[in-house]
Amino acid sequence: MKVEQIYTGCLSQGAYYIESAGEAAIIDPLRETKPYLERAARDNAKIKYIFETHFHADFVSGHLSLSQQTGAPIVYGPHANPAFDAILAKDEEVYKLGKVTITALHTPGHTMESTTYLLKDENGKDYAIFSGDTLFLGDVGRPDLAQKGNEITQEDLAGILFDSLRNKIMPLADDVIVYPAHGAGSACGKNMMKETVDTLGNQKKMNYALRADMTREEFIKEVTDGLAPPPLYFPMNVKMNREGYTAFDDVIAQGTTPLDPEAFERMANETSAVVLDVRNQIDFIDGHIPRSIFIGLDGGFAPWVGALLADVEQKILLVVPQGREEEAVTRLSRVGFDRTLGYLQGGIDAWKEAGKEIDTLDSVDAETFKKKLENNIPVFDVRNDGEYANGRISCAAHAPLGFLNEYVSAFPDNGKCYLYCAGGYRSVIAASILKSRGIHNVVNVAGGFAAIKNAGIPVS
């Protein structure tokens, strides 16, 4: 028996490959199927099942494409009701894979179809659970994503999740391995650990939601307390996962179309596409296409695209480092953004050589910023709530990047205003969005809060 976690850091997402006696199963695959096909080929194994723990909200799964390519059926838990052919597993239904078995444990609460898959070895011993968003390391799945009007509330779902954990998961042995769908950084939970694999016994000790003496009412209160609003693209990804999507190869072919500066500019004007600059933030600061949005590939790229562009139908034109065109389109497609029209061939240098307009972003180092603070300048902290609460410049107003649209009116029309984040990535994203809205008096603080503290600027 082989069990491998295939972890994607950008999405904080874990897919799983299980193989026994020449038969393989994939759990919660990403959009691009090639890694799973190649992994099975190395073992000379046939992919027999594709298991989905639930309809994912934060990424588009590769279940449909993988099923078409392998003939393997897609398995969901009860109540899934997808718009395509799939097996809806009954609670405790067993699936044989080579010499091992996988049992579907219906664990609703995060969503009503949420299912945990229990892997038993060839001796019938419980070996591991693939818990999806039901149980994370250090946390559980948020219960507010599957509400349907007045039919069911997040408190109702939290109560259902309490029962699922205590009736289906906590009775399992302490040495059972927990393989969750997400780790720290995912918006599907609140306080996940940075580790991506643990034992159930350790989770019973460390995870607040698995306290043995916890009442149902305490669980509901703790699980629902402090939930930030989910990113706007989440419902659209659920819809794609339930109803289907464009073939991945077609998305790549369209998105990697090279466009010279004239064609690029014409397409931008005619299609209302967002010009998305995915280079390093330093390169963006030095020169970029006016009104373009910066979200760099070398950060939390896909989740920030989803949170800030929101509409998966938004057309996109890319400014991308040479050789990373397919990577950018792939990562966009993982969160459902399939309408990439092409990229600027030759990059920003070709744009300049064609005599096209260039914009820049004002940026200062922390030492310069320290001197500016003596003049009572407006400062905005674009980090999240927890970061802001744990330490900030006392004069800084809070405008978290994920909800920047709600704070646009707070930025002054006249005079310079300064933005900082943790290290300089998110503040450049925020500045680019503000500039695209006509607010050009923003200044980035290079190095962010880390540089601010190193410069001896007082924080509270």
C-alpha cells in the first residue's frame, strides 16, 4: 500500500494518491490531471476511483477531466446531487482497492455531502482518514459555506458537524493518521496548524474542536465565532465543481496565446479584460502598464486573484515573466478563472519598445518612511485582522486587502498616503488596485511591517 500527499502550497491544498496491488485512487484532485496520471503510470497502476470529500469552494477540482481520461468513476458522499454521472456512496459503504479498502463515512457539517474516507490496510486495520474539510489539523471546516437561505443556518451546520466528529471520527483509534484537505493559509478554516499530517490522537489533545468535555453549545459558539466573510469566488467554484467546466487543455491553449503590444492593447480595449501583472512586485514598482493589477506569482497568487477579482467570468490579459505563461494560466484555472485571453509577448520591454505608456509606483524604504511619520502622514495597514491586532503602527488605519473595496472611500484625495503589509507583497497589490481606481497618491512601504520594526519605528 502506498499513500502520498500531493500538496499545493499556493492553495494550501492536499490531494491524495493511494495505490495497492496495481489499483489506485485519487482523493480531491486539482484541475490539472497530469501529475496523477504520471504517478499511476510509474506504479503501472490503474486509477480505479476518484473520491471527492465534498463540493470544494476554494478551488476547481479535476474530477471530471480525470474521470474522462481514465474511465474511473467519481465518488461523492450522500446528498451530493452533481449534474454529471457519479457514485453517491452510502454511509459506511466499502470500496475495495487492491488489497485494501476505503470506507465512506458520511460526516456532514462543513457541507451536507461532506464525507470522510477511512482507509483500512490489508489486515482490515484502520490506517488513515482523508477528512476533507470536516477535520483540519488544529481546526475544523467552517460551517457557513453551505447555507441555503432560511432553510439551514451556520449554527445548524455547526451542530451537525459536532455530531459527525463525535460519532464518526473521535471513536477511531489514536494511531489513525489524519490527512486533511487543507493546511494553514486556507480560507476554509480559522486556525489551522502549519503541519499537513498528524495522528488523530494528537488532534484529540491539541484541536479545540475535539475536546472530550466540550458541550454542543460550546462547540457551536467556538466554531462560528470570528468567521471572516468567505471570498466572493467561493460560490462560483462550488457551481463549477457541481455542474462542470471547460476542458483544462482548452483553457491552457487559449490563455497561452502570445499577443504583440498592438494586439494586446487592442484586446484590452475591446474586451474590458483586466490586465493582470504577475511579475515580482519590484518589477511592477519600476514600470507597469497603466491601470494594470499586480498579483505576483511568487506569493499567494490564486487565492488573491479569487478574492480580489471575484468573478470567474472576468476576462484576463497577462503580463508574465518569460517561460511562466502556462504556470500562470494553470494557477488561474485552479480557482476557476478560465477566461485568460493571452499574454503580452516580450513582456514589459516589448511594451516600452512599442512606445506605449508606462506607469510607476512610488515606494520608500522603512528609514525614509520613519522620517515621513514625523509629519503626521496618513498610513494604511492592509494586513488581515489578526496581524493588525497583534502589532501595528499606532497611527495606521486598517484596510485589509481582502476587503479593500469596502475601504476605497477612506483614502484621501490629496497628499501622499502610505501602505504597508507584512513584507511588501500585499501592499503593492493594494496600491495597484487603488491606482486602477484613479487613486494615484499611494506610496508603498518596501519590506512592510518587518522592515518597519527593524527600522525602530514604534509599534503597538
